[in-house]
Amino acid sequence: MNVGLVGYGEVGKIFTSAFVEQDAAWVGAWDVLMRESPAGPAMKAHAAKARVEAVGSMAALTAKADVIISAVTASQAGAVADEAGKSIRPRTWFMDLNSCSPGVKQRSSERIDGAGGRYVESAVMTTVPGYGIRVPMLLGGPHASAFRDLMSPFGLDMQIADERVGVASATKMCRSVMIKGLESLLVESLTSARHYGVEDRVLASLHETFPELDWEKIASYMIMRTALHGKRRAEEMREVAVTVRDAGLEPFMASATAERQDWMARQKVPAGFAEVAKDANWREYADRIVAATSAAASPATRPAPRPTAAG
């Protein structure tokens, strides 16, 4: 089986590596950044070392791949399906991993199936780095069951949500209101608490209310993910907001979460998030945020200093 990934970011690298390790006949990747970004040479070098062929266009990928997996940012998912639909070979599988609203998935399905391909909706239900290719996924669409049977030997953990496209993504989007919302709440709550020197009392109170949860561990992990992947999460939350609005509700919480995630993405360089170890305690991220925002504030608006132990 020839497997091609569209998008050679974190998820694309994990999936291509797994297919190479499991001796897929051919593994290739296409990412527009390979051609249009200063990061392109490094991406191609990484692919070559990983025994993944970095192809030069979407058409080059569709010409060879029997299975295409789309793993791009939410804002690009529909455009990728449109582009793949121009050259996809008949009966080629197209699995859409992207975190998009049901409407986007349905339009992508129409584009791929209308061009003769076989579209499979996928909703990734937790973070890929923790599980790799075995990350739990919900599949949707009329081709979902056959695709699950085809790919199960590679170790993918796939459950069928529905034969209708959109059910799996609706499940993921509604979950993200909670998960990405909690990430944003922890950033806002604990960074503010760190500034005022009251973080230990806040955490103690959270533990008293929810004693079964390890708030130190949860905060460290969630704030790290937001610090490193805020842009991608913000795009997903804008799709979540569309999903909520299509249900007849104003997406007050989803929209606010998107803004906080986007704000974290803008702090990535000034706060030096890339210099922090991924297993660092959340306090290191919080201290960097406080320092960066304090440095950016004018003297009139700069926050009061964090209280000392004596104060």
C-alpha cells in the first residue's frame, strides 16, 4: 500500500514514521511549506532521513498514493480537499483528520467523492503525540467501515461514528469546547494567580473541589500544549464556534477560547516558549508570560510587582 500525507507537521511526521516502520510499500508527504517557506529545506531533510519521499505537489502525491491522509490546519482543510479533488485517482482513499466543523467535512466529502475518490471523515479524540498512530479516532461516512478494515493491520484505533459525514466531527467539536476551553481557563487563571503570588492557594482550592484530579500535572500539560500549538488550536476553536452557531447557539465560550489560544500563539516568540522543556512545570510558562507582558506594557499600565513571601 502506498500512503501519502498532506501536511508534514507534528501529526504528519508521527504518522509517516509509523507507516515507514510498518513497511508500507511507499510513504510520501506533501506540504505547501516545502515549496513556499524558508522552513522547506529543513522539512525535506527531515523527510529524507525518515525515509519519507517529499513530493513536489499535490498532483505528485495523488499520482502515487492509494491512501491519502490530510493532516493540516483547520483553516486549510477544505482547500486541501478541493486541491486533491483535481487530480485524485478513482477509488483512492482520502482520510480527513482535520479538526473542522461538520459543514466543512461534508463539503470536502462531496468534493472527493464527486471526483471518484473515497472520502472518510476522521475525528481524532485526544492528542496524537501521546498515542502515535494508535490515537483513538472516530470515523464517519459510507466508506468508513471498509477503510477501518483496510487500515486496522497498521494498528490504527478506529471506531465508526456513523455512516453520515459530520457526526464524528460534531463529537470532536463539542468535546473541544470543554478541552480547549479548560486549557484557556488554566492559562488565564494560573498565570494571573502566579502574578499575584496566590497560585498555591488556588491550586489547593481546585484540589479540594475536584480531589480526584492532579491539577499540577493537568496544568503543566495543558499550558504547554497551548504555548506550543496556540495557533493551530485557535483555528480549531473557530471551527468549533461555527459548529456551535450552526446548532443555533451563540458561541460565546468557543469564540473567547479561540481568542485566548490565538493570544498564546502571539506570545510564543516574545516569551520564548520554544526554549522551555516540554516536561516543564506550568510555572515556567506563566513566569515567561508575566515577564513578556510586563515588558510590553507602558509604565502607566504595567502591573504591580508580584508580592514577595514577606509581603
